[in-house]
Amino acid sequence: MVLVLSTREPKLSLLQFDAGKLWMFGAILIWAWYTLLLRAKPADVPQMVTLVASILVALAAMLVLLLIRGFEQPEVSGSTVLAVLYMAVFASALGFLFWSYGISVVGPEKGGQFVHLMPIFGSVLAVTLLGEEISVGLLAGAACVIAGIVLVNRRQEPVLQHSP
């Protein structure tokens, strides 16, 4: 939120609502719902079953969108195939397996808040690999995320009740 509010780029401003922001808002809601549903998953159901079920639901949703929008044959190169394979194996399959395992270990209440670290890791990768510049907004956003996680996870001392 800080990054969006602090940008000078009009396309990224919160004051301009476009389809991309609505899609992102929908994706956030669906991810939160998915994370909460992991709590209801029986312990004897393997993580791979959860992954395959997630993939099938996503494929069904994408098929509906494909039928609505139509299909254009994209140009396919070797680097495109490698990029898609990387996304399928590492970012999708392994990511979902690790996420599901983590949620099953610490629970959705604690684990769900760490999804907010993704933009920080993305920013670190953009700075180190792509040469992006570190901005005040980037640092402020990272500080807000880290402060929020620390505040939520701090141990609260029980309040002593004074007897009359």
C-alpha cells in the first residue's frame, strides 16, 4: 500500500481503479480463502492431493476465461518454454507444496501473515538481479510489513487483574 501511495506513476496510483487492481484484489481474496481452507484439510490427506486439486480448480477457471476471451497462438521460443517450466515446477508446484506444509505446521493464523513478505523478496531480487533502484517508498513498505509481522507475533504478557 505504501508503494502504491508513494508512486509518482499515475498508472499505479490508488486513485485510478482499473481491471488489474480488481484482479489483484480478487486474487488476494482467493488466496486468503485457500489458506483458511487448508485448516480444514484432514491430516491424512497428502499434500500432493491438495496440490493436484488446486491445479484442477485453476485449470477450470482458466478454461472459462479462455472461452470468454478467445485464444491466440503465441510465438513459442526455447526461452519461453524454459520460463514456463520454471514457473510450473518451482514457483507453482514446489511453492504450493511448501506453503501447504508450512500452513499445516504453524496454522493459517501465523503462516498467512508471511505472505506479506513476498513483495519484499521480489524487491530484493529486482534490486540484486535487475538493477532496480531502492526508493524511499520501497523501504517504507518493507518497514511496514516487517513491523506488522513483528507486532502480530510478539508475545503478549497476561494482564494482571487487581482484586479489590
